[in-house]
Amino acid sequence: MDIRGISLLLSLAVMMAPAIALGASFNCSKAVTRVEKTICASRVLSDLDERLAGAYGAALRSSDDPGSVKSGQRAWLKNVRDRCPAEASLKQAYEKRLAELGPTDKAAWKIFRDMRLGIEFSYPADRTAAVGCRGSRDCVALIGSPMPNSDYLIAFELFDGDLDTVAAEKAVFERRESGWIAMGRSGEHPVELLSGPAWRGLKAVVDCGISDAVGFHAGAGECLWVVLSNGRRAVVADTQGLVGIDEASMGSIQSIRFIK
């Protein structure tokens, strides 16, 4: 075979290799299921799978209850990932699971735990958790980067009650015959269902007003609202329309655990 023929074969090998073994956390040469083959055929999904493997390992090492982390991951694989019909839904599933587990660099995160309030959650080391906000001792504020001088980036306020009651009475959510909606300053917004360690919740981003040095600006920002409950107690989380709608804030929300 001449040099041109060898070069052609090498080029074909390089082109075909990604289809059978990208960078997934498992051995793509042994991929059997439809989902495994889809992951191995996609550079994006393979990278997400590797990132998730790192986040899962970090979560196991840092958790006080690694058994719960393992069972949660098994349930996610069986009930979420392996039921995704296509690459787009797999990508969304992986991104959401990464937010739930938090960053791989757990050393850069701290744990807030308060037995009186009955909750714990993780948060970035460049933020500060302070009890007392919105005029309530049952409220925890996360303060810090990127707005260290704001009242809070995101606040978690505790209430007695189930999800439906607290969402309707203490937040922006309304229950209609067709399902939940969230009310902003100028209209209705869609609601996303959430779930976590022994709780279920609602999430929405709505248009809201913001205050700055110039004054108050109606409808000039976007505010995140989340309510989650274990059936007896509930957390209402909100941002102020400037910052706080980011992966780190969602990581804190997804890490919330009721401890009493």
C-alpha cells in the first residue's frame, strides 16, 4: 500500500473513533443500551458524563450519608437518564443532575446547618450565610460575590406547612385547573417541578422590580422563586432581581435537607 493509501486509512480511523469511544466515564467499547450508545456518540454528552462522574464522587466523599447519595444516583440513572428519548433531553437531564450534586470542587463550598430552623444546605465559600433576613429570624440570607453589598443574593425562609399551602400563601405561585403558574409584576410565568432529598418543590423565574442608587425600577429585573417542602415544613427561596439566578444558587437550593 502506498503512502496515500495509508494516509487515507488513518484519516478514516480518526473520523470513526469518536463514534465508538469519546470521553464518557464508562467504557464506550462495551456500550450496550441505546442511552449509552447515544452518550458515546456525542462529545457534549460524553463530557457531561465525565463531569457528572466527578461531581458524584465528590458528593460521596463529602456527604454525611453516602448511602443516600448512592441510592439517589441509582434512582436518577433508572428513572431519569435511561428514560430520556433523545440527545437534547439527555443533555438537560445531565445539566440538572450536575446542579443537584453541586460542583466537583467541594473544598470551595461550606455547609450551613441550623437545628432550630431544621435545615442544612451547601454554599460557595465566597458567600456568607447569615440568619435573619426579610424581618424574620426564620430566614437565612446568602451574601457575597458578585454583589457583596446587596441585602442578599438569595434568601431561604422557613414556614410550617405543605408545598401547596406555602406556595400559594407565601410566594408567587397560583394553582389553576391546568396546573401551577407564577405571577410576576406584569404577567404569568411557567413553573418547573423540582425534587430533592425527601422533598418536592416548584421553581419559576418572574419579572420583578429592582432598586438601585437611582431608585426603584418596576419590571426591570428577573427574580427566582422556589418553594420546597417535605410535607410538614417548607422553604421559600427568592432573589432580588439583580443576581442570584445562577448555577451556584441552584446548587444550594438542590442541596437543601430537612434535618428534623
